[in-house]
Amino acid sequence: MNANVVALSMLLVASPLGAFDSFYFHTLKFRLFERPESRIEEMTHLLRSALIGSVAIILSRGDPHGGWYWLVCALLVLDFLNNIGDAISEPSSRKELGGLPPLEYVIHITGAAMTGGAAAAFVVLGWPMAHLPTSLAPSTQMPSGLASVALALGVSVIVVAGVEAGLFVRSWRRSTVIERQAS
């Protein structure tokens, strides 16, 4: 069983949940990008998109041997640590909003479990690739179309995060200007 196929398949299952969470809860319902008390949480969401989008793009390009394997492992570890930061920041970020709604909490748990499963599968199944010469080798086990879907996923996650980052920066600048005018 190919590490890329298993990891990408799990990420593709988790992605619609993440997209719904980000679009509906973070952007439309709570507008976290506008809330000064949600800045740290928002930054963890943006970092997560960059990390998981990068993993999807790399895995869609071929089997990561050597240094590429270790890079993907590092991105997955950073995502895990970022998830911890997100979980720590959420209580204070969402306090005035009444905390996390139950559905969003379920989405977070499910997404973290799927991403953790994808990471574990990649590390264990991909271990034979760790000590090969560094390359993105053509994958002989990637089902037709999976690489294209994963590449589109990775790029779209990063593009959408870029739009969200733009909203976040614009809001942050506005609040800074307002704070300066008030003093």
C-alpha cells in the first residue's frame, strides 16, 4: 500500500469538513478575521491551510524520497503542533461568542483525527522512502486522477487561505488605525 495514496485519500475525506468549518464558522458566522481576540486562532487556521496545502501538493507530485519524505514529516509535525496552539487559543478567542458550537467541535475532532491518521499512515507506510536518494519519484501506485484532485485541493486550500489572510490583514490594519485615532 502506497503512503501517498493512503495519506491523500484521508486528507481528501477531511478536506470538505475543513472547508465548511473555515467558510461557514470562521468566516461567515463568527468573522474571526475581524475579532482582535481571535487573532492567534486565526493565524493558526491560516498556518494550517499553508501546511496541509503544501503536503497535498508535494504528495500529488510523486513519491517523496529522502529529503522530500522528511520535509513532509516536518510539515505534518508542524501541523500537529499548530493544532495544539489552535486548541489552546480557542477558549479565549471564542469566550464572548459562547465557545465552540457542538457541530464545530465535532468537525475539529474529526478533522484532527483524519489528519493525524493521514500523518501516521504516511510516516509508517512511507518509512522505506526515508533513506532513498532525495527525489519526487513518479508514483506507480497512484490511482488515475487522484494526483490531479490532490494538486487541485492543495492549490485551492492555499488560495482560499490567501483570501482569508487578506481579510485578516485588512481588518487588523483597520483596528490598528482606530486604536491610534482613539489615543
